[in-house]
Amino acid sequence: MLVHRKNLFFRPDDLDKRAWFGILALMRIQLTAGVDPVGEALHLPEIISVESWTAPQADWIQSTLRMIAAEAQAMSLGGEAVITRLADILAIHSIRYWMTHDPAANTGWLAALRDEKIGRVIAKIHREPGRPWTLPSLASEASMSRSAFSARFTELVGETAMHYVARRRMHSAQARLESGSVTVSEVALSLGYESEAAFNRAFKRHVGISPGAAKRTRSTPRSIEPVSGKAH
């Protein structure tokens, strides 16, 4: 984050997962633990510029920046935590500013979350990835016809609803396996797979490694490419 010539410049790539959950909370989207919004197609610009001296929120933005500077200079007990929280507030405000001022914010995952019907379905998918979702059941959750729901979901998210379901299942599986707290068979069963072998094939097809390898790595999850076809 940088202040230059009365503008606040923010790089979305610098935002951590905790701050992303703050953004989701501001949009009243409650998602389950393990959701990684950074892994989604957010379609954010490389740098967001906020008019910090002329915007309606200028007073509190400037006050927040002065407090960050004071904390950084004093380096008092707990100062680092204060700076982090204040920086999160500015980051969240920057994202919110972009979402209300840039037409590009009308598409992508964040736009889908802000859509009353599609956002509700996405939250359901994240809460219950193992539920036997079908296009009709998803459309029913959105109180839309299948054709209208399918078109709207694809338009906002950039992939079909069933592609998204399959990808979220694999993302959930990878996160749980890398936590080391569950077995492969437990994950397979929780996601609705009738056999561990079927789950192993699907996981390797989508993630690129076997469930056993994912369980052994305990490393940062690799990016999962959007899948094609329906979930198996």
C-alpha cells in the first residue's frame, strides 16, 4: 500500500486470506472454513487507486494513515498488530471502492457473491460440497429456472455451475488432505464418492497429483484449474 499525490494505491495481491474474509463478511457472505477466495477468478486490477483526499471518506482515511505512521514510529507493545488491522481496513475499503466505481467489478467471483441469487448458491456449495448437487437442485436454491440460472451463473463466474461444483469439491478435498487430520477414504466418503478408487481418479485428474501425495505434502495448495464436464 502506497500514498502518493493524495491518492491511496493498493495491490490486491498483497491482501491475505484473513482480510479477504473481512471483505466477504462486509458483503454478508458467510462461507465455511477452508474457503480460499484468493484462488478464485477475482478479476481484480493489478493496482487500485483511491482518491484519499477528495473522496467522502477522506477524513477517516487520512486519520487511519496518520495512526499507522504514528504506530510505526513509536513501535509500542502491540503496535504491529494495530498496524496490520488498520492496513486491513484500508485494503478492504480499496476493494469496496473499486467494486462501486469500476464497471469491471460487475463480472467475476466477487460480482457473483454480490448477486442475491447466485451468491446464495455459491455459499451453499461451499458449505456442502459433498451434497449431490445437480443443475436442477442448484437452480432451485436460486429460485430460478434451469436455463436462467445456468446462463446467469456462467456469465458471472466464468464457468458452468457443475464445473464450479466439481472444482470446489477437489479444492475442499485438497485442503483437508493437506491438513493431515483425515484419511483419503474419509474425504472420499464425505464428498459423495462411492469408492476410494473413483475419488482417487477424480482427484488426480483435477489436481494433478494423487490424494496420498497431497496428504504427504502439507504444503501450500497448488492452483486448481477449472474442470470440464460434470463432477464424477
